[in-house]
Amino acid sequence: MFKKIVVIDDTGLRPWALERLSALAKNVICYDDIPADEEEAISRIGDADGVLVSYNTRIGRQIIEACSGIKYIGMCCSLYSEESANVDIAAARERGIVVSGIRDYGDEGVVEYVISGLVRLLHGFGEHQWKREALELTGQKVGIIGLGRTGKMIGDALRFLGAEVSYFGRNRKREAEKEGYTYYPLAELLRRSDIVCTCLPRNTFILGDAEFMNLGKEKILVNTSVGPTAFLPDLSKWLRSDVRNFYLCDGVGIGAYADALAEFDNVLYTPKVAGHSAQCMERLSQKVIANIESFLTVS
């Protein structure tokens, strides 16, 4: 059992999960807003030996070193790699702190967001229509950059609706290729695709001027990642080059670009988080609690 667990910000844990924490720690303190700075984060954690954090708050080396009682940090968000994490995992490791994250809890909502956004844009069901004539997804050439779980689920849904789906990634996905997915190097994928969807870990920038030159005009770019995947000057240049170039993203995909991209009518942005739903937060809560229970079992 923990001496004290601090839920440092608004993690979205369901009420039953917050109640469950009381059985896993002698003292539980919960915050429902984001700490303003590192000093406030340090103050909130205090002498806690367990910390739960969402993707909104960074727990860096300074916080970890200042809070010497921490034994466990539970990320209530996706953990794809140390480099993309909002917790300094290397600093935690040096101090013997266990960091656990979760995955695959909001993918279903992201798939629905992509399909609904593309259908509206291709058919002109909303304010915008991609081409002069309404189009189906049938026969559209779609390139997925990052064929992890989310990318694969999006690809499967698009293929079900008749799209021709290819992919690019750091590693070849042989099983997906057996199912009918085609791998292309990035430059070729961009040239071949009418629609490109980036499904990458946080802070993965892959699209610059050269990539947008390969992508060309009258294309659709959808970003499902946490944070941008394109460099702002190059994305802006591409958006200005053709009114039929469209960029779709949600409240986390826009990152720090919201103000800069507000001038573009061909940026279709929703402030909502695509993967957020009651079902998503239920899955998140189950996985966070399971991680804590697993830690207590082996520690």
C-alpha cells in the first residue's frame, strides 16, 4: 500500500477508480486542474510516494529530484517511448522510480473522428467540400504514416469503406502487408496518396518543406497525433498554396499552432479531443488501476 498518492492534475479517472485509490493508499489527494509551473507541481506532490499524472503536466528532472519520496509515477495517458513521454523516465530510473503508462484506450474515438471528418469533407456535408463533385471514400488512395494500433484501426476502417490504403513506418508491418497493405518509402507514399493520416508518438515531426512538395496540391492531411507532426512554416506554406489542400486535426493535434492556423479556412479544427469519450475514460481508468495494482503486487 502507498503512504500517499497524489493525482496531480485532471487525469479523467472515473469516480469508481478514484474510490479504488483509497484502498491502495493510506492517503489520497486529488487535483482537477493543471499546476501552473514546476514549483506548484512540487508543492502538490510533497512527500507522496505515488503520483498520477495526465498528458497535460510535465514531470521533469527538477520535480523528480525535488520530491525524494516518489516511488511510482502512473501516467494516465499513452506511453509510446521515453523520448515522447511527458515524464523524464531516465531521471526516474536513476532514482529507482517505476514509471508506468497506458496505451490503446482512445483509439476507437479517433477512428470515428477520422472517418466522420473525411466523409463530411468529401461529400460536402458541412461547410467545405474537397473537390467540385462529391466523392466517396471508395477508391481514394490513403497513406498512413505510423501503422501502430491507431493507424492500423484507421486503415482497416478506410479499407472497409473501399479506400486503397498504403503505409510508411520505421518498421515494416509484414502481417499488415499480408492483409493487403502496401509499404512505400515516405516520399513515394506522399506522392501516391490523395489523403495522408499521421498517427505518430508525441513530438514526432516528420513533415517539412520537402515532404509537402512531394505531397503536392489538392490533398488532405489528417493528424491524429498528440501535437503537430509538421513544421509550422512548411504546413502554412502548403495550406496557402491551394485552397483545396485541407488539414484536419483535433484539440491535441493542433498543439501550439491554434492561433497561427486560425487564419486558414482550409484548416478543419475541433477543440475537442477526438479520442475522448465515456468509454475511453473507462478504459483509461481500468488500465491505470491495473498498473498500480501490478506495481504493489511485485514491490
